[in-house]
Amino acid sequence: MEETRLSMYQSYKEMLTSYIKSKSEHALYSAQQFSKEMMEKDMSPEEMVSLHLSVFKEIVDELPEEVIASFDLLLEVMIGYGLAHQEHLSLRDRQR
Amino acid sequence: MEETRLSMYQSYKEMLTSYIKSKSEHALYSAQQFSKEMMEKDMSPEEMVSLHLSVFKEIVDELPEEVIASFDLLLEVMIGYGLAHQEHLSLRDRQR
């Protein structure tokens, strides 16, 4: 699982770096593929937002403090979505 | 539904403004309650991230361009989660 996270981190980092630089349609298309991959790997929406923040922090030096604070709050809300996602997965697995 | 969105927007705006200003534990606690309310109203994780961005744009004058670009990409990924959430809701409703 750790390897998966690392590889998703790397892919997303390339995508976000490229998108911030060029705003290309291609990066948006890659994001759609990435989204499917995240779901195939059962990663929750909370993990996605958390991954986004980690990558964004690494790419941009000294993010404004209010940006980081805003993500703290968003992540707190997303925890609920993460739990709901877990319930959904276990329900799905029980039905298989 | 429009009224619901407006009231969620207002609540989140108060919460985010307060958290950015004071980083209080209380705002984080409110975020947990807010999360439950979002889910009771069947709002998807994509709608949550989109709500966050709208509120954040309103609170902070002239957000750095890279912050807005980064959200474009995050939202593109979240669309997949929004669709999955819709499927989950219709599955749940069919089972009732």
C-alpha cells in the first residue's frame, strides 16, 4: 500500500506541476484518469484532498498561511466523507 | 435546494472566516457537525470542495493564481468522486 501511495503521489505531483505551469487541457484529462485510478485503489475523497495538500505544499514554497489554514478546515469536513467512503466499501464487500 | 446551498454557503463562510482568523478548536468542531449536515443533505465530496473554493475566493482578496489553478485540478479529480457518490445514493435508495 505504501508503494501505491508513493506512486500516486509522484503522478499527482507531475500533473499538478504541469498544470500550474501550463494550464493544459492534457493535464485536466490526466486528472480524470487519475481520479479513476484513485477509486480503483479504494482511496477515499479525504485521502485525495490530503494528497493534494501534501503535493501542493511541496511544489509551492511558502504557501500563504491562510491557504494552509483553509485546508485544515476542509480536511476536517472531508474526514466525514472518508468515514462514509469506508462504510460504503465494507457494505460493497459484504454484498459480493 | 437553492436555499439549502445558500445556507450551507453562509455557515461555511462564517466557519472559515473564523478559523482563518483564530484557528480555534471550536471552528474545527463546527466543521465536524457541518460535515454530517452536508452528508444528510446528500451533498457530494465534489460539491464540498467546490463550496470550499467559492467561499475561500470570497473571503480572501486576490488568491494567488497557483492556488486557483491547483483547485481546478483537484476539482477535476473530485468529479469522479461526485459521480461515485451519486451511484452510491441511487443504490442506497433502490435498496430502501
